Amino acid sequence: MTRTRILVATAVVMILALVTVAGIALYRRTLGLDRRDRETPEMISRQIVALDTERAALRAKLEDLIVRDPRLTGMPDTPVRVAVPTTLARDLVERVIAGVADQVTLELRNIRVRRTGTVRRVVTLGTYDLTVTVDRVLARLRAGTPRLTFGSNRVAVALPLTLASGTGRATVDFRWDGRTIGGAVCGDMHITQPVTGTVVPRTYPLSGALELTATDAEIRVQPRLPRLRVHIDVNPAAESWAAAQKIIDDKRGLCGFVLDRVDIMGVVDRLIERGFDVRIPTEKVTAMALPVGVEPTLLVRGEPVALGIRVGDLTITEHAIWLGAHVSVAIGDQAITKTAPPD
Amino acid sequence: MAARAVGRHRAGLLAAALTGVVTLAGCDAGYDGGGGLRAQRVVLEREVEGLRAMVQRLERGEPMLPPNDVAVGVDEALVRDLIVAQLPFETDVDRFHVRLTGADVQFRGSPTVQLRGRLQVRDQPDLTAAVTLFGALDDVRIDHASSTLEATVAADHLTIAEVTGVAQFLSGSTIDEVARLVRIEIGAKLPTIRIPVKVQEAIAFPAVTDGPVRVDGARMPLEVAVSQVVAARGRLWVSVSVTPGAFAPLEAPPAAGGRR
């Protein structure tokens, strides 16, 4: 080996050694292997022992404290449990009752009263045909503050229901067919006149119950309310009444006798005075679901999968309405049934 | 012939020397093999932190969950089944293929989740290892599209063990570094965990239109949000705040055929 070769080889070895040392330094620096704060396994082990001791103490304390939480009373022993606080249930039910009642409109249309007859004074003077048509009575309901009493699986409910406001409109149609038998007689006559009025407010006490039931997916609140019949009274508007009376008065003269006998406004008055009875279809008030429940289907890897759900009984305590459910997950042929106890 | 043999011998020596250097570079007797311990510590820290907060709250006389919120409790066994239902989970991270096949769930102070599986070097299938991902259910929320509860698995730590092939000669620190890389990458890819509890965002009433009594359809919106999450005694407790809004009439359905 020549001297040159030896020099070159030495240089190559030295360069390689330098590159290796630099590489090692870079490698250790990248991985943070020479950090001063780097922890040894012994340090971590000591921390683990300390954490483990603290965990044991905290768990014992928690066991002691958690059983004192009154809200957990009545909690079902099922894999899934939902507690709806009675305060929230009360708030929701109150709002729903008030909200739904405020949407109720009573509407009566085309109620007709017809009276026909003959007016005689020694001889027949003519025949009349009086029809009073209640074109439309519109009234709105408003609920007062409900009183709810929780107990068992029912919630007693009592509330004032007010027939709050409304209007009515009727049309008076009077036809007189006068017999012309010589002399001064009341000839044919046709009067059509609208009469308007306002609904008289009236409050009805309504009491019933809300029945709570658990379905596979939710807690349902089904109202059980008695049949309610409301009576609508209409107070005729003074101007409208006066206008109708004036029209009739203008026709008096020769027809005064006839109009007195028929007493058009008396018929209207008696019809209005009798009022209108309307039955509120309380049985049609639909059930509502409390807004939290068990979802029977889940998306697993993008595919909907039906879960096996068996709902337990509802438990109602002072603090909460509890819904418990056994849920099992079955994917393909592999049904995982550990969460659902055998029937 | 002899010269070639000498050359091969030199090349072999050089390769052995380089492997040794690289291995030794990452090797550090005092620090090696800390991955498993760190994983254990992460899980313990999470749990102790959760327990501390809960004990403090209960000691102050406060309830475990806000008293006016809906409380949803789910057992750890069911959540484990729900996670297992989403397995196997497979993904590629850098040069590795990860396949997670098993899960363990513990709700003791914190909602910890362990996912187990294997890691494989993609272009060298004989290089495999067992992986365990230590994490926790995080960001429990209401999915507004499905109105169900869902959560993310936050990946805290990942350990690699039972290494096969030449990779078993790698130092503990090197393996820890690979584990860190895989953990960071895989954390963002883990599937969302869906909890089979639905939370409605409105209460609606259909219209009643027949007869003299007419009830207009109405809807009461509900503002719902997860307010607190507690893991205790093998259960995950999710507290959902429900704030009712004002009743509003239901929009009338469009006329058939879209004609006005």
C-alpha cells in the first residue's frame, strides 16, 4: 500500500467517523434522548405508585360521597338510564299545555234559526220567513298556569282554561210576502242586516292526569283529560244592534203591526242569549315525548344497525323520572348480549 | 475469488458495525422501555384528575351533575360493545399499517379507553408488533344530524410490544418514537363513538283540523347541549342541559304539486 493510499484511507475513515458522530448526535437530539428533564423509568414508577395511592383514596371517598346524592335514588339497574329532573319535566309540561291551549281555536259556522208564519188581523195579511244565520263565531282558548303533582306513574294536572277572546257575526234575513186585499196593507218587504258581537270571556277549571309510560325509545306523556264542554256567549255590539233596529224601524209605518208580531230582533236576541255549546275534543290532545330517550338504531361503519332494547319500568321520585333500558348490540351474526340479561 | 470473499467479509462487517452504531445511538440503559410506564401514568393521571374534580364537587355539597339537567348514564360494558362493534379499525400511518381489533373501557374517574391490535410495516409484512392505544372518551356532544350522543376517542399514548423480525433489535427509545408518530396520526382517524341516546331539539304537535275545535300545529324548540361528563363507578354520566324556547306555529306543508 502506498503512502498516498494510506493517507486517503485514513481521511475516509476519519470523515466517516465524524459523519457517524454527527449523525448520532442529531439522532439523539431529534428523539430528545439527551434532554436533562428526561424521566427515567424509576422516576415514572415512583409517580405511578403515588398516583395509585391517591386514586385508591379518592375512589373510597367517592363511594362514600356518591351514595349520599339524593338524585340517584330510584335509579334503575340497567346499562342505560335516563333521568329527567321533575323540575324540567314540570317546566316542559307547563309550557306545552300553555302553548297548545293557546293554539286552540273554536269556530262555529252556519248555525241557522228559521221561523216562518202567517200574520192575521181578521184576515191573513201575509206570510213571513225569518232566518237568522250565525255566519261565524270564532273564539280562542288560553290556558292558565297548570298545577302539577308528581306521584306514582301519573302526574295530576289542574289548570284554568279560559275562553279568552273572539267575535261573532250573524245575518238576519227577513222576507215578508204581503197579501194585497185592498186598503192600506204592508206590502212585500225584504230586510237583510248583519249583526256582530264579541265572545264573552269565561273560565273553566280543567283537571285530569298525565300518564307517563316508557316505550322502547322514550318516555311518553299521555294526557288523560275529561270531556270538556264550553259555552260560548256572544255579546252583540251596540252599534251593530242599533243599526239593525234602525233598518227595521224605518220599515214601520204600515208594516208596524207585522214587525211587532214577528219581533225580528227578539228572535235574534233569544238565539244569542241561548249561546252555543261546544265540546272540546280533549281525547285528541296527542301524547308528547320527553326529549331524551334511547335511540334504537345506530350508524356503525356507515350502516344503520338495530339495537336490541328492552325497557324497564319507569320510576318517578321526588327528584327525577327514571327510564332504564337494557341495550344489546348485534353486528352481523355476532350478537353481543352481555349487556342484556336473559329474559 | 479470494479478493471478492474478502470484500464481502468487509461489507458484512461494515453493515454490522453500522447497525450496531444505529442501535447503540438510540440505546440508553437508564431510559429504555419507558413506554409502558408512561402509558400507565397517563391513564392514572386522567383518572385521578377526574376523581379529584368529582370528589371536590361532592365535598362542596354540589350534586354530581347539574340538578336541572337531564342525566344519561351508560355502563362501561355497553360502551365497550359499541366500540367493539366498530372494529376492526384499519388505517395506514406513514410506513405502517395498523389494525385495531379489541377494546377495553373503564369508567373510574375518567372514561378511559384502550384499543388493542397489531402494527405491520407495509413493505415488510414479517415486521409486526402488538399495539395498545390508551385514550379516553372526549368531546361528548350531541350530533345535530342524528340527534344522538357521540364522542371522540382522544389518543393519549400508544405502546408497541411483541415486536417481530429484525425490528426486535431496535432500542426502546426508537420504538417509543415510532409509537408517538403512530399515536399522533391515528388519533385523528379513530371513528366517532355513538351512544344510543337521542336528544330531541324540539317538541312538535300536529294540527287538529276536523270539527269545530281547531288546534294549529306548533313546535317548541329546545336548546340542548352537553353540559358535563362524569365517569364514576363503571358508568359514564352525561349531563344534558335543555332550555325550552318559545312556541311557534308549524310551517304549513307545501301544497301538492307545488302549485299555489
